[in-house]
Amino acid sequence: MSLADSPAVPPRVDFGLDTFGDVTRRGDGTLLPYSEVIRNLVDEAVLADSLGIDFIGVGEHHRDDFAISAPEVVLAAIASRTSSIRLGSAVTVLSSDDPVRVFQRFATLDAVSNGRAEVILGRGSFTESFPLFGFDLGQYEILFEEKLDLFTHLLAEEPVTWAGTMRAPLTAQSVYPKTESGSLTTWIGVGGSPESVVRAARYGLPLMLAIIGGDPTRFAPYVDLYRRALTQLGKPVLPIGVHSPGYIADTDEQARDELWPDYRIMRDRIGAERGWGPTSRAEFDGEADHGSLYVGSPETVARKIAATVSALGISRFDMKYSAGPLPHEKLMRSIELYGSVVIPRVRELLAEG
């Protein structure tokens, strides 16, 4: 699909970065301690802010290959060293958390960051938090549905009366702190089920599509479904974003050769847990050529992002820049190229289209 043939691109497109705080390695191959990974992540966000990147999202995980289990604490540290970049989760696993505490933590982050907090709510692609916090995986669906329902009541920032089956009811209960603006930006992260897309529309929340494999245009029906559902429900037009993995170096060959070994480690570890076969360089190159892996030189990545933005008509693109043990120094270079070269070039391409 050409830029000219695709849906209208919103007048303002934002560009962000996401990371899960992957445990990275030193030059000698040994893994860094969690503490150093977290401090490096703060430095990565500071660099992103200096480059004018719009958003950074920090994922929540509870396993040994990721360092971040408390995103809001890390985001608060980032807030203290930045001035403009918006700060959010990628995602907050609402099913195994308490909606009241999630709202309070992000309202507090919003205060210390002068109104820059966002939260992306999701069910998460990993399930370690369920046994850790004492939740039954058999109640996976109802936990998210009920807790999301309560969270949307909290967003009104008025006394809440609510009842469900998964936690104690609330009766005219006020929750503090309230945000200064009276509004906490809240997205729903979706992996690609029609039910999840319609749920986001029903609650009137922006949609963040996690597109981590395959041709991104295959998500066009979900974009259309979301927009039709908003219209039928009498909701206003709301933003749609895309989260996809990527890595940028000076040339296409360099980017692929640098990313591949660590991408394979990450992909095969997760794949072994989920019953997938090992990946291959051919599969990796196929995702880079035709799928949702945005790897290459700045021009290559910019053209691929512009094509996705245009094809889906989205208003935000977040590149998940961390990839297994890929070293911090390489991540910093990728961020630098993303902010200083790729984003301006994408804006040029969209303007031309």
C-alpha cells in the first residue's frame, strides 16, 4: 500500500520508545546486575528527552531476564532528570494489581512530573505476576474485566461506588491524590483480539496495538473495528498507537548483524517457554523485510515506520528498543539515531504523502 492510497494520517503523530528493562551484558559477555540496568535505563530516557522524543514506556515484569517490576518508581526517577518526555507503562498488568493503588501511583507520578504521566493497562503477555501476588490464572478474563471497570470509574476523580466479585466494594469512596488537570491519560494495550478492541472502545479509552510480528497491515481490520465501535457507541474519535520492536544503526547490514545474536537469545528463551521452535536468521530477516521488526539504517526504519503510520492512520508509534542482552551502549546509539534522524525523516515522508 502506498502512502497516497492509505487512510488519512492524523495531523499530529507522536513517536515514543518502549523498554522492558531487559538485563543487558557487558563487552565481555557477562550480564549486568539489575541495579546497573535500571540506572542505565534512566540514562536512556534522559537521552530520549534531550532528543525531543515524545514518550517513553517502561514495562512491568516479574522474571529474571527483565529488571523492571515497579515501573512507576523508575518513571519517577526519570521525571526528576527530564523536562518534556511523557512517562508511562508498557504495560501495567492490571489483572494482578489493585486498580486503586495503580491510580494512586500514577497520579503521584503525574504530580512529580508536572502532568507527564500516562498509563497503558493490559493483561500482559507473561503470567508470572499471578502466582506471585496470589491470583488464579483461571480467572484471567474476569480479573481484567472487573478491574478495568473499576479503574475507569476512578478516572472520573469523583467519589466511587462500585461492586464486583474480585474485590471488596466501594461506597462513595474518594481516592487520593487527584491529578492536577483532573485527567490521567489512560490507554488499553491490546495484542490483537476483536473482543479486546471493542472493550477499549466501550470504555472510551485510546487503543495501543502491540504488533510484534507479521505484516502490520494485518491489523487494519482491528483499527477499523475500533473506529466503527466508537462511532456506534457514541464515543469521540480517540488515538490509536502501535508498539513494535526495532533497532537502528548506521547501515542496514550493521543493524541486522548487531541485533540478531541478542534477538535470537530473547526470542528462543521466550519461545522455549511457549512451545515455539527455535528461530532462524531467515525468519529474522523476513520480519525485518516484511514484518513488524523495524531494524536497519535510519532511512530504512523511517520509511517502514512512515508506511505503517500511513497504512493504519495511527497517531503514535512506539519502538520497543531493548532486545534481550543487547548492550546499553548500542541501545544509546539506536535511541540517538531514532530521535535525531528517524523521527524527523518520518515526519518528512508523511508530509510528502
